[in-house]
Amino acid sequence: MADMLIKNGTIIDGTGADRKSGDVRIQGDRIVEIGQDLAPRDGEELFDATGCIVAPGFIEAHTHYDATMWWQADLDPLPGIGATTIITGNCGFTAAPMSDDKDAQLEMVKIFSFFEDIPLEPFLKHVPWDWRTWSEYKASVKEKIRLPLNNAAYVGHIAIRMATMGLDAWKRPATAEERKVMASMLDDALANGALGLSTNLLDHDGENRPIPTLVADDAEFSALFDVLDRYPNSTFQCIIDVALMRDTGPAQTDRMAKLLKGRNLRTQLTGAIPTVAYQKYLLQPMRERVEQMRKDGIDVWPGYAHVPLTGQLSLYKSLIFAQSNDYVWHEVVLADGAEAKEKLLRDPEWRARARESWDTQCYPQSPMNNPGMLLLTKLGSDNGAGPFCTLLEYAEELGLHRSDAMAEWLLRNGVLSTVRMAPFDMDDEVVVDMIRDPKTVGNITDSGAHLQMLCGGGENLVYLTKYVRDQKAISLEEAVHSMTGKLANHFHLTDIGEVKTGKRADLVVFDFAEIEQHDMEKVYDVTDGKGGITWRYTRKPAPMKLTLVNGEATFRNGAYTGAKPGAFLEPAAVLEPTAIAAE
């Protein structure tokens, strides 16, 4: 690691303040001086940032690299798009704590595999699972993995339930004694640097079972909130369903508001304010709920999407069919091997059930009921057979039901092919409102999950391209603030997120005129856990001129450096744990 002086740049410091010209001096992993016309020192590397923006490194506020970082530690494409910190442990899905029971261990891995669209085999082959508590997990990560980005992590409520209750976590509320065990597990995580607790009040699995946290009662949440209250720099993340599947979000918001009132607990309510155009029918009711929570003294930060949901239908590994209430097509996803998948797609009895499912069971907003938005593409085809058009056009050409037409296209193009969903329209006015609200969490992308859908990688750039350059709806300062200082403040990560002396030297240098969000492309570099390689989607770099993490370049001169200087970050103050209060 060489000391560096970044000269002649335009500094956007991550606070939302106006840009200014200046130089930034770095020694080791810290910013030590900011000023005009700083003189170079002996042994100091000069980096000329003339014509470029110098900003804090971007924070990926919602990722699922918890598993994939064990076998894809380069975190491609994040260094090339200016990301310097990932937040993991979201949605209640975390790798720790773990039960001693082997069946419960496997069940938790299956939960993570299903909901994050990652094959099961790499989990079992590449993740060591040499921990039981969250603190042991953190120690294993720090010892065994080197990453090009910093990592800060929640502890997941699903993992806590499974570790405490085993397979019963799916079936019933916890007992008083089990709540004490859960509280102890949470205390272990918070005392050892977890950001806080993440929970999930949205999902059902491939068998249409409510996720274990949906079975948790109010007494369980209250017991966990009691622990969080003792760590004032912890956060609570709650994922809810607002205009996605079952529309349970308003009721769950009311429930959380009642439980959180009177507590000094920072809460990220992810999905609370819908930003996709079709979700608008719930916009005002949810805005009113958030405003009431704030009036009641609850420190609530809505988590919002600035890009539409990524939709990529795959028979190899996809939760979209099940999440759309289509458990007939999900049978094909579950079928083991190409031959079994092809057999189902050709079976007349299955096809009849599939047509009925699309007509009567799938949600109106699902891909199955929007065939004009389902794109049959050359990029998605496994053999290039085509044709390349919309599913609606192909169904009309063949004179078939849209379900039969998709089966025919997949048989023709190969069952490893994917069908891409055109993006839903965003409600850009609401997105801009969320960017400007001082207490919201943006840059939520699911990066690291759904590898054959490409959630996340490069989607932070939309702030810069669409909302600043194209629409001129926000300033560059506002865009940078949304991805840096604002997020660092939310997570209590006080040594990142700003260009300021004493902060970590997590910086990006870029020519704003050059920044682009490139389209998806396939790369064949993903282990399948069976000795083979499969593909994932990625994007070309933005590019950044320079990405620094803890003072070391991870991306420079248009290429990854291979450096992995990332650190495991903790919230600002970890308090000494106190005894768990008796119930």
C-alpha cells in the first residue's frame, strides 16, 4: 500500500454539500489532508484527477454476498462501478447463527438457496460452516476470506429462529424459554459488531409455506427489540410486501409501528414506499403510515428501489414462478436435470395444469400475466435458435396459449435458456422524493443473489445516468450523498461515506461524462458445486478512473487490480452486553 496524493479533482464529499476543487492526501488506509495545491511528498504516489469527480466510495446497501463471496471473492462487477462497501445479512437470510441439528442446518441453507436463487451445491461445497454463533461466523469470515470491498453485516431473524427451534421454526411461535435463547443469540451478534437484526415479513417458499419469521408472534419481536434497545447504534431491518405479491405490507407496518412505539430503535422498513408505477395504488396509504410512525417518534427509514425489479425466468434456479403463485411451472425448476425438465415441458397433462395456473393462480402483476413484457432474446437463448421477440408475439405466431408458447421456446432454445422481463415503469417523481428525504435507504439492489438475473451489479449508476445526466432531476451531489454519507449515517458506519480527514480512504475518481450502465452479458465462471462451471450475468465497468478501498486500488486504468483490502466494518459503538432481562 503506497501513500497517495490525488491532485486537481472536483471533490463531492458525500454530505450533500456543493462540490469544490481540491486535493486529497492519503496515508495508509486513511484520508489525512484535504486542501488546495497540496505539495507532493517524497515517496507519495501522484494521481491526476483533472476533469474528474473525487467522491466517497459507493455503499451497496442491500446485498446477498453472504454465500457467494466464499466462491466468488472478486465481487465482480462492483469494483469497476465504484462500490467500496457491501451490506450483507439482509432479509433475515444469514449464514449464522447455526443449529447443532444437521437437518435444521440443511434446511437453513435451502432457505437461503431458494430465496436468493443460488444453487444449493456451492453452499455445501465451498462454505465451511465452521461456526454456530454469529461471532464465530464473523471470525471465520475474517480469517478465511479476503474481499475487494468492506463488509458490514446484519444477523438474520430467520437464522436465529432456525438455530433455536430447528424445523419447528416453520410451524409455531416460540416459547418463553426459546425467546430467551434467541435474545442471547442476538446479544452475541450485536456485542461482536453486527449492524443489527434483519427480519422478513414478505416471503413464502417453493411449497407456499410462510417464511419462519412470519410465524413469529409479537412477544418474540418484543424480546428481540429489548436486546436491540441496549445497543443504540444498532438498526432493525424489516422487509415487507407492498404491492409485490400478497399486499400484507400495510398490516405488517401497522403491527411493527405498534411494537416499535416508545423505543429508540432505528428501523429500515424496506419496500414501505412503492416506487414502481403499477404499485401506485398503495403509495398514499403507505406514505401516511410512515408519516404517522415519524410523528410517533419512531426513527423509521423507508428502504426504496430506484430501479425496477429484475425479472429473469429460468428453469435452472429461479424463485419467480413460486413468488408469482405459479407452483406448476415451479415443478420444472425443481426437476433434476435437463432431461427431466424437458419431459415435463412436453407432457400434455402438465401443460394443461400450467395453462390453468397462469390463467387462474398467478398474480396480475406477475410476468406470466404480462406476456408482452417477456422478452425472448438472443442473450437468453442457450443455443441461439430463436426466434427473438416477445412471448406475446411468439404465442400469436404459433396460435398457442402463452404458457405453451414459452414451453415451446425453451424446448427449442434449450432448457438452460432464460426469458427476460422488460422493466416495469418507475414512478420517477417518487424516486426523487425518496432521494431527497433525509431518512431513506436507497441503492437497494439484491446484488450477489439471483446470479442469472443480475440484481444489483451496476444499478447504482442509474442515480448518475438517469436521474442526474438524463432527467436532470437531482444534482450530482444529491446522487453521491444517496449512495455514500446518507447510508453510512443510517448504518452508524462513521468512518466511511465522506471525503473527510480521518475517514477511511474509500474513494472513487470518475469522469462523469464517461459513466454508463452497460447491459448484461454472460460470463462462464461460476462453480456449480458438482465439478462444473455455469454462467452468471455481469456488466462492463462504468468505468471508474480509480476505486480505492482502505487506501488500496481495487480498480485502476480500466481494469481490476486483484487487490482485496476490504475490512469487516462495525457500527460506531459496540456496547458491552448486559445480562438478558428475565421475562
